[in-house]
Amino acid sequence: MKRFALYAGASRGDLGPTRRAPDELRAVPRRQPVGRQDLLDRDPTVSVSSTPRRTGPIPPWPISATSRYRLPTGRPSSPTMAVTPRLTIFTQVVFGELLSWAGSSSVVSSIPDAERVTMKLIRSPFTHRILAPAAILPAAVLAVATAGTAVASERGGASAEAQDSGKPTVVLVHGAWADASGWNEVSESLRARGYPVVATANPLRSLSGDAAYLAARLKTIKGPIVLVGHSYGGAVITNAAAGNPNVTSLVYIAAFVPDKGEDTLKLAAKFPGSRLSDDPDAPLPTALDAVPLGSGPTDVDLYIKPDKFSDVFLSDRLDQAKAAALAASQRPITPVAGAEPSKAAAWKTIPSWYLVATDDRTIGTENLRFMAKRAGSTTVEVDAPHAVLETDPDAVTHLILQAAHDNRPSLAKTGTSTTRTALLGGTAALAVAAGAVLVIRTRRPDSAA
């Protein structure tokens, strides 16, 4: 395809189109606009440099020192005012318009020589030196603040969210016939999202003693706490959370939720579904082994029999090898812990969440539903056994995250501070005012035309 270019200064009909060698092909800029032509009104396709450069919009490189343009006041600029980046031109227009308005206002006009003083300020070299920083600094702060907020909100790793002071500490309390290692997968998932996690030991000796042990542990934790209990651990957190203002959420995972004066053994027998015993009249549940600890009749530890463990605790949802390993590592509970009445009911004053395992053969699914409904808990149902921690840790994690997200009393710490709000608001106001001035100037007829 043939390409042509016009020599600079060639008028139509003088030299006409002239063929040039391929190495000479380049766009030649048109002549520099006259000094009194408003910079904002000229053809944007015209190059503003007095030296040959490519055509296009206003370039980011400097304008020649002899370039002249008028400020919005209608007076031509001097060569010293040819500060060239587009941002500087923008700020000159904005501040020139604002100063011009101030000079013509009724208040300022009462001052002798107000217009002369205003124009002197507009033309002052110092004014032009501070115009660019005056616009750049708020814009830079806004960009950094916005970028920082975006990065902080998008990060999901532990290194980012662990520094978020608004995230509550999640305290996990296991129940009978398990230990703190049952929370491993849940704990890893929560830590990966930046939540501090404490998977505390549960002595399983007595309800009052276990609750006191946990309450003392909770007092060492600063900030909001999401307290989670599984199985018998639900009764423990119900008592330990009472009177602790830092506990903002209670999460029950297939757990006991006793009212004041109730014990866990009676709650498990309220509705059918538990397979801990085949004989309701037996002095000891038939699925349990009693290992003596002393001479007293209650000085025993209760274990689930190894041949019953997979059925009662896991609903046969795991392979035999895994079930046998869990049966071998189970932690026993004493009869006193199951028979001791609850002394508090923290769920009456603290919001609660509940996961109902629909194939629970330890407490019984209907018993879980009864307690969840009575407590007014936000409830989800999962097709899982009593040991839902082992079979469905993701469902457990999801419910805990709901509780942690919906009840975060320190959200003000993670949101925008008052100082930052004022800064962003001021910057936004400057941008809006500047845009309004530009619109007004581009629509106002040129007084010098």
C-alpha cells in the first residue's frame, strides 16, 4: 500500500503529496497552536511540541518553553508557566478556576485590589510549583489506600489474616471418646484462613471441673472468642461461657446443649436413637466398658467397646483400620461427668449455631434436633455420624466460619478508621470538584474569542 506524508509547512496545493523513502516515513506534526488558543479547546490530535514528534493526544513529555496558553482567567500565560505534564495542566485549570472564583466573590471583592492579588497568586511561580504535588499527593494516598484495602480483603492465607485483629479466636473443645486431635483438619482449615485456633484438652472428669478448667483457659485469650464444642464438649462450653463477655458465639457440633439442672445422660435418653445401650434398664450402657480407677463404685473410666466403636461413634462411615485406630486412642469419661447437672445455660444469652448429624447413633439425631430448636440455634443438618469431625470436617469448618463472620464485635477495627475515612472523603471531594470545574470550563464560551 502506498504511503504519503506532508512536509511541515506545506499548504494544500503547494507541494502536494510527496513520496518518501520507507526509512523516512513518519508522521509530521501540524503547526503549533497560536498562543491565545485555549489548550483545552484545541484539536486533541494536534501535537503540542514545537519539535517534530508523532501526532496524537497531549503527550506526557514536556512542552516547549515557548509554548503559551491561557489560564481560565482569560489571560495568556508566560513562558515560565509552561509546566507541561497533563496532571499539572489539569491542576492549573482547577486551582486557577477556584482562585478566579474567589477573586470575583462578594466577600473577596470587598478587599482592595482583590483581583490583582488573586492574579498575582495565580501567576506566582511558587503556586505552579505546588500545583502538581497538591494533586499528586492525594491521588497517591488514595491509590495506596485502595490497593492496600483490596489486597487485605483478597488474601486468604494465614500470614495475611493472622494480622487481622478483628478475627476472633476459635476455641475447639472435644467430647468423650475422642481427643483434641479430632479437630486437626478443622483447625488446619481455620488457620489457613487466618483464624487463631486453640484446640484445648478436655479432662472429662466432671462437668463442673471441666467447665472451670475451660473457663480459666478462656480468660487467658484476648479479644472475641468463638467457642465450639463436640458431643459432651457442648455441655462444657455451655457452662464455661457463662459470664465471659469475650465469648461472642457458641457452636455445637452434634453436641449436648443442657439447660440449667439437666444432665447429659437424661438428654441422650429423651428420644430414641442412641445405640449406647441395648437395654434401657441396664446399670451400665451395654456398649461401654467400665475400667476401675479406685475402690469407689463411681471411680471408673467409661470406654466404648472396640467392637462397638465403629457402629456407635462412626456409624460405620470409615474403613476398619481407621475406626480401629480411633477406638484405640479414645479418651474415657467418668460416670460423674455424664450425671452431673448443668449449672448454667450460656446459650440463652449468647448466639448459637448447631450442626445436626442425621446419622448420630451416640446421642441420637432426634435429641440433637430437640436441643438445637430449644436453643434457637442457627441449624444445619449434615448426613454424617456422631464423629462428624472425622467424616465431614469441611461442613464443620463452614459452620464455624458462619459463626465467626456473623458475630464479630470488633469489625470497627478491621474496617475504615475515622482518619482514613476523612482522607478518602477529602480526596474524593477534590476529584469531584475538579471534574465539575473542567466540565464548566469546557462548556463556557471563550471570553477571548
